[in-house]
Amino acid sequence: MMSLTETKTERATQPVLFIPHGAGPCFFMDWKPAGIWDAMARSLEALPHTLPARPRAILIISAHWQTTGFRVSATEQPELNYDFYGFPAHTYRLRYPAPGSPQLAGEIGARLSQAGLDCQPDPGQCFDHGVFVPLKLMFPEADIPVVQLSLQSSLDPALHLAAGRALAPLRDEGVLIIGSGMSFHNMRGYGNAQFSAPSAAFDDWLTGAIGADSARREAALCQWTQAPAALQCHPPGDEEHLLPLMVAAGAAGTDSGHKVFSAQVMQVRLSAFRFG
């Protein structure tokens, strides 16, 4: 069996994605009015069909796992963490039995350590809803190994960009890197028309930043709090939903980025981005 560190010419380089994972198990329940999350669900279902090849493995960074140093899930068969509250009973019976990959987890830890970033394996980490909810739409067969990387609790953009840069070579080994968060995350703003214009202003800025060359992109993301309406869209304490984008942008290297989905959902604009 070929190891994850080996490269063959037929192993297509994977892009990097930043996706919105929605609200809890939103794609698997009824809403009033109906169809609120349908466009986002369809966009997630379509993304795998745009990849150059089936991923050998998936590395996903969820907004819902924060640790003092970086941590990486390192178990053969991860359980699920139903870390959402007040939803219908059937949503706590959702399943996503994707295997883990301790081998890939070890390589991730080694690459981050070589870059001077603390990273430790976590053999007990479960997949939170930022992992299994979108992946259940994207790869419903649950037959691709999945490894989850935590956010570092300082939420320092530069640190997470550096982590992404350290992990970028995995793309050439067929590993799909996904940042799972939300381009807008202010709990007071969902369903509030007063946040429509601020969310659009920040989204326009974010789209421009992602589309810039890599040096200007990283400089802009390091100063994201200075963007129009930034702290209305990601108030202090909620900015963790933007940080997976930093890892994704770092892993992009010099590849260009662009928006692949955008919609008005619950009165605010939510978007997804792709690099490469």
C-alpha cells in the first residue's frame, strides 16, 4: 500500500475549500418557511463533482474545535459529537461512519511541528457537526478517511495561515483540505434584516481579499477586523467561524481563490470559496 508521503503522477493535486456548514443539522430537517437551506445544500452536494479526482483523504478544520495548541484527530473510527441543542430527535440519530487515519494524523502533526507549531494527536476526538453535517452531503458514502484539525484558541489569523502553509504539500498527495465555518457568524444577525447590508459589505470585501494575489490575500486576512462591518459579522467571541478560512488560504499557496457559492440565507449573505 502506498503511504501518504509517496507521490505518483496520477495523484491529482486537490484544491482547497472554505465551506459554510450551516446551522446545526439544518440540511436534515424541515424549516419554516421551507427551503431556507436548500441552495446551500445543493452547492455542497455539487462540490465533489468539481474536484480533479476522488480525494485519497480529507483534512477538515471545523470552527467547533478549539484547543490551546493545535490538535489532530487520531483514531481509526471516530464517533460523532452531536454538539447542537434543541433540534428534532431524528437529527441526533444521524450517522457518518467515515474512517479516520492515524497515519495522516501523524504526518499532519509532523508537518506542523517542523513549522514550529505545537500539534499533538487526540485519539479520542469525535467529529463535531462542522465535520459530519457538510460531509454527509458532500461525500454521503462516508468511505473516504477523514482527519480533523483543531483551531488554536488564540484565533490568531497569522498563526492559522502559517498552519495552512505547512500543510499545503498534502494537496499533492491527494488530500482535500476543507475549512468548515461560516462567512457570517453573528447569532443576533440571523433573521434580522438590519444585518443584510453589513453582511453584504463584509462579503464583498472578503471576496476581493480572496481574489487577490497570495501576498495581498494573506495581508488582508491578517487585518480582517479592519474590513467593512467585520465586527458586526464576526463579533469578538464568534470569530472562530472565520478562522478555518485562514488555514485554507494558507494551504492555497500561490493558487488563486474565488467564490463558488453565495446566497442570502436568513437575511444575511453566506458564501463559500475555493482555491486552486
